[in-house]
Amino acid sequence: MDNFVHVIPYEVIVQMTETNEIPTGVELIQAPKIWDKTKGKDITVAVLDTGCDCSHPDLQERIIGGRNFTDDDESNPDIFLDYNGHGTHVAGTIAAQKNDKGVVGVAPESNLLIIKVLNKKGSGQYEWIINGINYAIEQKRILSPCR
């Protein structure tokens, strides 16, 4: 039995730096219609994926911590950077800030707990994923700043 799971092949083809829009998917689920009631403030979303670009201008203020469970960066638990791009894309879909500098996420005022369970190849062992889920459940506060 294969001990690895894989994300669908994902490749960053073009990274837009000058855009100001609500993505189609965010519009389709009608998120903007509830933003006058809530934008996710005081909610933390755990993102179990390939990590996150912690310096991304739409995300850096939303990330409250994270953990690496993969073999990237010699398995250093404090380095949860995204070398693949998928985790950063997912984090942006969830919580990209409404700052007129890019796209906006579904819950632009929510916080992100980045849990890296898939490595730079987009692959992860079941053990990494299980440990990541357990870690997410256990968190009540920030444990590790973004590096």
C-alpha cells in the first residue's frame, strides 16, 4: 500500500501582482453578500496543505502560526513555507485580505493556522496528515510564528 497521498498536479503558471478583484469562486458562493454581517473576524481556519508563502501581501497579516510535519527543510517543525504553491492558493481563497491590492478571500478577516502536511512535491504520508489534524485540534493559541 502506498504510504503517500498526492494533491492533483498543481503548477503556478502566472502570478498576478496587479489585480483587484473578487474571484469568481468567491462570488459563486455568494460570500460578499454576508460580509456586512461577518468577514470571519475572530475565526481561525487550519489549512492542512503544502504550507504557505508567509510574506504574501494578502496573507501575511492573517497567519497566526503554523507547523511543518513533512520532510521539507529537514523536517524542521518551525518552517512551514510553501515550495509548491497549492497551500498558498488555498490560504488565499480562504482569507486573502480585502486591501485593494489583489484578490479577496471568502473570509478576509479570519486567521490562518498553516499546517504543512504535504511536501514541495505535493505529497504527504498519512502519518503527517494525521499528526497535522491532531495538531490543529489541539491549538488554542499561537505556537510558532511564520518563518
